Amino acid sequence: MRIKRIQPPKKDALVDDKVNLSLLDPLLEKYRDKKGNLIPLLQGTQDIFGYLPGEAFARIHEATGLPLNEMYGVATFYAQFRLVPAGKHIVKMCHGTACHVQNVTAITDEILDTLQIKDGETTGDGLFTVETVACLGCCSLAPVMMIGEETHGKLTPREAVKIIREIKRRENN
């Protein structure tokens, strides 16, 4: 499996719409003086906003004194954190050994071509984010993709695209 280096978001991606930072107050109060509070603060912030807005980093820094460079370093190191909003439907493409042998790369390429995005990106309409993951733990169903909490197995490129198009059709009605 290839390891992809995380790229910092484009400069314009750091310009946030106004977010309601007061939503962070209970979280900041809960973790204000606790040792090892950085990851729980980032996780809680992402739970609130769906990603980590730049303004939230500044607010957490003001309230806790945690260094901005340390927060950003942790947020970019761990794959669980997002610096830009994700799509409504997160499509996780399993690229573990079983799926790889069953040609999941062709399925992933077909989905990315259909949605006109790259791995890790979100469609312009905000409906889909596609992510390559190491393993979904469904090896007997290889090749597998997961959309939200729903697992789709024994896929072909055509079947995978059909599932994506059906979700898009339902969203547009």
C-alpha cells in the first residue's frame, strides 16, 4: 500500500465561513486544566463542526494556551482530523490486501472519475468525500467500500458507480 503524505490545505481553504465559536465553550470548560487535553479538544471540536475550522484553533489557543503549531501538528498528523469540511457522504474505499487483489484500484478510479475529484477530496456540491483506507475488516466481501455506516461488498466498478449515482439521485429529489 502506498503511503500518501498529508498536504496542508490550500490557503483559501483556511478562510472559514463564520463559525459559532461559543459552541466550544462547554468543551473548553471541560478540558481547560486537564493534562493531555489536546486530542480530546480537537476531537470534540470536530464533533461540533464536522472539521477543524481555523478560527477554532485560535479560540482553543486563547482559552488553554496550547501552542498553535502543536495543535496544527497533531491535527495534520492524525488521519482522523479534517481541516476542511467533508462531504455529506464519506465513501471509504478499502485498499487492504484482499481488496487490492480483487482490483479495488479500478473501482476507486472509476468512482473518482465519475465524481470528478481526487482521493481525499470533496465534490463541489458537498455530497461526497472519497477516502482510501487501509482496511475495513470485511475481507470476505472484497472488494469493499463503505458509505457512512453502510458496507457494500463484492463490487465491480459498474456496481460501485451505480450506488454513487443512486445516492446522488436521492439527494437531488
